[in-house]
Amino acid sequence: MSISPNPKRMAAENPPKPTLFALAFPSILANLCFSAVMIVQLRFIGDLGTEALAAVNVGQRVFFALQAVLMAVSAGTTALVARAWGAGDRDEASRVTMASLAIGGAFAVAMTAPGMLAAKPVASLFGLDAATTELAAINIRWMSAFNLAFAVNLILGAALRAAGDAWSPLWIGVGVNVLNVPLLYLLVFGHHGFPRMGVAGAALAGGASFSVGAAVMLGVWLAQGLRLKHVRNKWFRRERFTRLLTIGLPAGAEMAVFQIGYFAFLMLIGHFYGTAAFAAYGVGQSLLMVCFVVGFGFSIASATLAGQHLGAGDAAAATRSGWRSATAAAVCVGGVGALVALFAPELAAFFIRDEPETVRLTTVMAYMMAAMTPLLAIEFAIGGALRGAGDTRFPLRATIVGLVVVRCGLALVFTALGWPVEWVYGAMIGEFVVKSAMLVARFRSGRWRTAIRADKAPPRLGPLAASNA
């Protein structure tokens, strides 16, 4: 889509484009708070044993799979809100936000019952023992009950960041995480008269805290206290929904492929290498969570800047912002990865008590992940720029090739050959190399700049009327 900017409106209403770090820094802080809570959760669950750790890992994978549709809506929200904001049309940005919430909320409600009813059959796919499978099913059921709260936080947060406001989601996220920690303590272990709920308590603590955050964010939004305003009319239009879904569906498909590929990968580990290897993979990834959240912060910033610059008609600035984001992300994420690798054995031993084999495998996993963090950073930043420009189809192709073909293919070969699980872990190295190379080549080509074109414009939508998703 090429945008026809409105110069008068842009000059009168739009402030200068935010800088990379002005967007990335609060997003990184928000995700660091979230990852800190996840580390606390991991520590608490670790006291319950390897089975509980594996069960929570399964629950998280299933939960993220159920969120694929919400991620699709979020991708469309980011691209269209950023474009509208960059073009000087704040009314359209607010209407896109309203439409996104309507779609996301409807899908979240629709996914709740299947997530709860199919918890046990889905958990059993991972080939874990009966006790671990039952714990995983319990975790999945509780997390599914809070789909709507997660949807509100995800979509409103994405819309605000796309409009250049990364601080409001940060402050609400801090409040959510501050509430989550004491709830974890009370509900996982059953202190101060609360029931001892174990893995179910972890899911309930997270869901309850996110529900409070969603209520606060909705309240402030309805009171017109956010940069994006609540609108009651002119948002319910087929063309707007079509644009959101056309941009978002490839991103949702990417998330679905991502989760299916990870399911297959984890099923190989669970079926052929046992609970210890399965738990070690999950804990190893959790140790590198800080790298993921730093990278995700740069992804958000890169997507916002690409969309806003393209909305303002400045493709060169959009390109520069993508390369700068990739460079900064590689330095920051790579540095954090090196730090984690330096203390990997001690960190693994801290989270896993009296399980020497799980500690050893977790350390190996952490070393491999740390070595790949610069490539992971490039994937986050360049992939974010592509999605912010509305080019959501190419990241889908890169995920299919990198995760499904390369990682899962290599893992299947190594498993068939009877090689140790360390080789299966190492299959992810091939994925990171291939995906980052594909994304960089796409960005260098410049074709992402015209991923959304102006050839079939929906009518009467302000400065975005020249667009077609």
C-alpha cells in the first residue's frame, strides 16, 4: 500500500517520528518485567519437580498456539495504525484500533471453550508420562479461561506502540507483573490460607493479573485518556476489517506454523529422549528469555518506524530504521546472550535442584542458544520491519523453511540415527542461519516497501483511502 500523506494534517497534528530507542527502551523494560516474573515462576515451579517444569512448558506452548489468531490481528493493527499515524490520520488510527479489538475479542472468546475442552488430548501429544500430562492439561485449562484479558492487553498495547506510545503499555505491564508475583507465591504454594494449586496456581496468577491490567487499560481508553481515542462510529466497515485480516492472516499463519513446528520438535524430544531432556529444553530457553524480550523490543520499534515512515511517504527513512534496529539489536541481544552463557551452569543448577542430568542438558541448551543470539536479533529486527510495512507473507515463508524444513528435518534425521539429544537441540542452529539470511535478503531487495499497494483502494477512509491490503 502506498500512502498519500496529508501534509497540512501531518504538520499540524503529528509530532516528529519517535527514535528507535524511544520506542525500544520502554518495550524492552516492559518485557524484562514480564520475563522477570516468568523467572520467578520458573523458580517456584522448579521446587515442585521436573514433571511440573515440563508441564508448564507444554502449557505455554499450547497457550501460544491458541494466541496465533490474536497475533494475526495484532500484526494487522501495528501495520495499519502506524501507517495511519505516519500519514497524519489519527481518526483512522483510532478506528483501526476499535476494529482490531472487536475482531480480537471475538476470536478470544471463541477459542476459550476449545482450549479448555481439548486440554488433555493436546497435552498427551507430547509423549510425556501420565502425571506430567495431567499437570499440563490442568495448566492449559486455566490459561484458556483468560483469553479475553490477554487479547485486550495484546491488541491495545500493539496499537499504542504503533502510534508511538510505548510508555502507557509499560506502566500497565509493570502493574500487572507486580501483582503477579505475590499471587504466584500464594497460589502455587498455598500460603496464608490460600489453596496449594501448583501449576494451576501459576496459570491462575498470570490470568488474574492480566485481567486487572486489561480492565485498567480499557478504563483509561474509554475515558479518552490514551493517545488513541475510543470511537463509537465509522469503525465498523468491511474494508477496514478486510485490510486487517489480509495483513494479519499471514502473520497468524506464521504463528500457527511456528507453534506446529515447535510441537513437532518437542514431541520428538518427549517421545524419544524423556522428561529430563524435555524439561531441560524449556528451562534453557527460559534462561535466554531476556534475549528474547530485548529482541522483541527492537522488533516493536522497527515495525512502528517502518510503518510510520512509509505512511509519511519516506521509504528511505523506513529502510534506514530497519538496518539501525538490526545493528542495535545484534549488539544488545548478543551481549546479553554472552552474559547468560558465562553463568549458564550456575543458573541451571539454581533453577533445577538434585537433577544433575537435567542441569547438564540445560547448560548445553543455553550455550547453543547464546551462540545464536546475534542471528536471533536480526530475525527480530528485520522481521519486525517487514511486518510493520505490511509484508507479512515473507516472514511466513522464512518460518516454514527455517523451522519446519531445516530444524524439524534435521531433528528427525538425528533422532532416526539415534544420536544424543544434544544433536537434536543443535538443529535450531540451522534454523537461525537460514531464517536470518532469508529475511536480510528480502529487506535488501526493497520489495517490502510496496507490500501494501494503492491499486484497489477502499473508499472513504481518509488518507488511508488510497490503500489496499
